[in-house]
Amino acid sequence: MPTPYDLNLRHLRALDLIVDLGSMSAAAQAVNLTQPALTQGLAKLERQLGRPLFDRNPDGVLPTEAGLLIAGRARAAFAHLGSAARAALRGGSRGFARPEQLMTATQLRAYLALADAGSFVGAATATGLSQPALHRAVRDLEQIGGVALVERRGRGVQLTEAGRRLARGVRLAIGEIGAVIAELDDDEQGGGIVRIGAMPMARARVLPSAIAAFQRGAPRATVDIVEGSWRELVEPLHDGVLDMMIGALRDEPPPGLMQTPLFEDRLVVVGRAGHPLAGRAPTVDQLAKFGWIIGRAGTPLMAHWQKLFGTTAAPLAPIECGSVLVIRGVLAESDLLTLLSPDQVALEIATGILTTIGQPLPHGVRTIGITSRADWRPTRAQRRLIDLLETAAQDKNSGKLMLAPQ
């Protein structure tokens, strides 16, 4: 299968017009190509993708199932690119009115490589393109838009605000084209790729169970998991680097994102098995006499910790940490306390290393779920994993899900 950069953007742009107009000649005119040129371009796309996109007949052309699929994804890709280009290049006085229609796949590849590498040297190494070719591609994009996209910083470069806006749109556009290539590959070989941002709570039981089931059903598919906090993962999600995040949901999703609940989780106080408060039902004042490991400011976990103590003087909190692995190790060797889900320390509790202290917090309910872009259209592989996540969440709620180590 080709990469998104192997496909001609002008020919991709014409697909939706061919579907709508039912005519090669009308679509060719709309994209300023001759009919023979578009016919040749379409034939090349079909060779690259390994299947016919249209059925030709005397009355015109009709899209195949693959043709409809790629035309829809191409439409979404150019919507992302056009929206980003207009937002990013708004201040350009010398640019073209529809800059996205003049951009080439080679230019977009060079630009994203530069954005990722932060230098022309690094971008050349990553892509195999020469530095003069990279300079030329970025310069051409700046001329198309009439604004500066990069600023030199010593030996490297930094994107301007316009450059960052454009980079996000390019990523989303390339992601749409990559998605349809993956779907065609999935249809043929059971492949596909899913990129997940996993927050701490998601890594305890539900996500491992869903991924194991997914891999059994699609051994050629790839699941790329990036661990981090909500703050670390949300920008990659907006950029299209991640398909979805799984973890504690926010009270209100940020603009452009949507949240899908999976299950509810209730927090408990956790300490070492021999902790002075172990086996007791301590009061808030007794809990306040010990030091705490807490989440970072602005996280739901931090908000629950603050609510626990209310008007009581907050105890010492010498450690802020989002790594459950580190938290478990520190708890085992100290009298510090923390708030966690029982699922996150189930093995340590079962083996007598850690213990829950008191009852689950009456207000410590967190909703765990999936966060995705509002305009995201999952591929078949991605949809399968979402279905398996929902099944694993149901099994957890019914008590069927076995413990899974982190």
C-alpha cells in the first residue's frame, strides 16, 4: 500500500467531484485539468490502491465501494486543510485565496518533517530529502499563503503561530488519507492502526483486556499506546497524532472534543499494608496527620483530594506524581497516603503490599471513558477496538473482568 504522500492531491480532490457530478469531463474542468490528464491520474490512483474506484459506462461513471470510501476521506482531508490554511494564513496579504488547492503532497511532507524535527538537518535525515529541497518546499508554502511559517532559532527553526495552525491542519488531512489507506489494507489483510493515549486509570484493567481481544482478532493490526496525563495527551489528540484518549473524563470536554463514558470508578485511600491507619475507619483529621502523594494541579484526582479535606487544613503533600508505578513503590516504603482506584493497585493489595484505608470516598466517583475529536471518523479497526473497550467495561461492571497487571 502507498503512503499518503505518494498520492496526488489534485487527483484526490477530484474524486469527490466525480462522485457528485458523475462525469469525468465535468470534474476535470472543476479542478483545472484536461479530461485525459484526470483519466490518467485516476488510473494511477487505482493502481496505487490496488482496486477500481469507479465503474465506467456510456452514461458516465459510478463509484465503487472503495471509491466512495476514499472520496469521503479525501473530502474530510481537504476540509481540514482548507480550514487550517484559512485560519493560519488569515494575516497574509500576498497569498492566494484558496492556498490549500495549490499545496502538494511533497510540500506537506517536507513541512511536517520540519515541524517534527525542529531543524532542516533533522528533517532531511527523517525524510531523505535534501536540505535545499526542504527549504524550497517551505518557501513555496509561505509564498502560497503570504505569511511566515517558520522562524530561525540558532541552528534550528520554530513554527510561528500561523505555522502551528497550518501544521495541525496538515496532520489531520494526512491522517484522513492515511486512514483510508489503512481501511483498504484492513479490508484485505485484517490490518489497520490505532493510536491511543492512555491515562493512568485506563491502564489498569479495561484497556489491556480490550487490546488483548483486539490482537487475537486482528493479529496484523498495530496498536500504538502513548502513556501520559490528560495535559500531555490532549494536544497530540487535537493534532491527530492520537486517535483517542482513554482515562478520567473532564466535567466538560474542551472545544472540538467529545467524551464517551465507559464506566464509573470510586477512589479509595491507599497506604502500605502496615500503615498506622490500616484496618481502621479514620476521620478526616486523622488522615490529615500523614503526608500525601497527590496529583498535579488541575487534575480530577487533585480536585477529589481537595474535596476530601474541605475546610480542614490540608495535610502536607510532599510529592506530586502521576505515575502509578512510582506511587506504588513510595507507598510501600513510607507512611504516605494517596487516592487511587482499587483497580490500580489490585495486585499489591492481593499480595499484601498495600491496603485500602477506610471506605471508598462518597464523593470520589470518576467517570472513565474515551475522549476523541468531535469530527473523528474511526476506521473499521478503530471501531472494533472501541467496541471491545465497551465490552470490557461491561465485564468490569459485572465483575467478569480478570485482574491485569500494569
